[in-house]
Amino acid sequence: MPLEYLLHTSSTNVFLKDNLDNYKVNFSGVYTFNQTKGKGVNGSSWQCEANKNIALSFCLNHKTMSNPIDLSLWVAVVMRDWVMDILENNDVYIKWPNDIVVNEKKICGILIEKHKEYYIIGIGLNVKQTNFNNLYTATSLFKENNLKDYNLHQLVDQLINSFKTNLSLLKAPDVLLNTYNEYLFGKNIGREFIINEKVIKGIIKEVDRDGLLNIQFNNTIERFRMKEISFIL
């Protein structure tokens, strides 16, 4: 089954999990422009203003890749490149683990979940929204591209085709990791982080083969999992 359009749903990832028997072919899934209870990483929420943004979820069989870390890298790299092409803007980066940021503002969130023998890849993309309720760290394609209008259905077609075209990258893990680190947000720049409820300054060096964030503090480098550290933007 190809991608199916939903007038509205609470969460495209949840819908896909609940109806997985109908979406077992790679790249089959659902999308909507009216998601009411979007999910983010670590249980966070993703607010989607109706008919202005894209919520998309599609399936990949776990046999497609040998390492789930590579899948996370692949989704982030393909999504980053696609946003860069759409905006014709090189200032597009991957904020670890897999947010896409433009001019240091979040434009896209990614949530990958494993369900039975499938991975469900969820994409939340800000397209036409301009008001983010005083959330100054968010932006949209519309805001970043001189108020250019977009056809949401056409964007979904272009996006899923980009993932299909670049599927072979999953077989090139070293290329994926190198590309991911090339566009890693904040790399080699001093920043503040929250670690164990304390604000600490450090320098992002890279994401390693295990998907952990490597940060330099003075003369030592420490590795972090997602729940162990937060960025201060």
C-alpha cells in the first residue's frame, strides 16, 4: 500500500502501529496535515498547527538494515539534505540525535520506533506555520524561504521519493556517519549543556559509531546517551 492521506489523526506513528497489518510494504504509511497529539523523542510532544505542517510515518522492515544506529543516521542525513535542497540554503544541520535545524532553529523532528519486525519512521516538518507560541527556537520552510508558499501533498511525494532514492545509503555506514558528523549542529563550538541538573560548558566533537554524543570538557572527552544531556539554545 502506498502512503495514505488522513484528514486528521492523533499521531501518525500510533496509527501505523495500530494498523500495521495494512502497511507491511517498505515505505508504506500515512500522513496528515492535522495531527493532534504528535509524539517526540523521550515522550515529548510535537505541536502541529492544522493544515500548515506535515506529519508523516512510514515503515521499513528491520531486515533492510543491520544496525538501528545506521537507520537513525540515514533518516537524519536524508532529511537534512532534502531540507537543504528545498530551501537552497546550506545552513541546515542535524541536532543530535535527529532534529533538523535551520539557522539554529528547529524545523523538523524525527521519531523512530520499532514495532514487531518493522521500524516506524515518523517525520514532523514545519512548513507554513509562523506562530510558535513564543517558542523562538522553532521555524518553518515558509519563514526560512522568503514566505514561499508550498503544496503540502507535493512536498510529501518529494520527501518519500528522496528516502526511496537514498535507501542504498543504508549499506554505506561509514559514509552515513561521516556525513552526519559533517553536518552535526554545534560541532567544535563551545556551548552550554545541562548535565545532572547542572549547566556545564563543553565542545561537541562528534557522534560515534554507537550513536553517542562525544563532548570535550577541558582535556577529557565524555560520551552521552539521549537522556543524559540537554542542549541550551
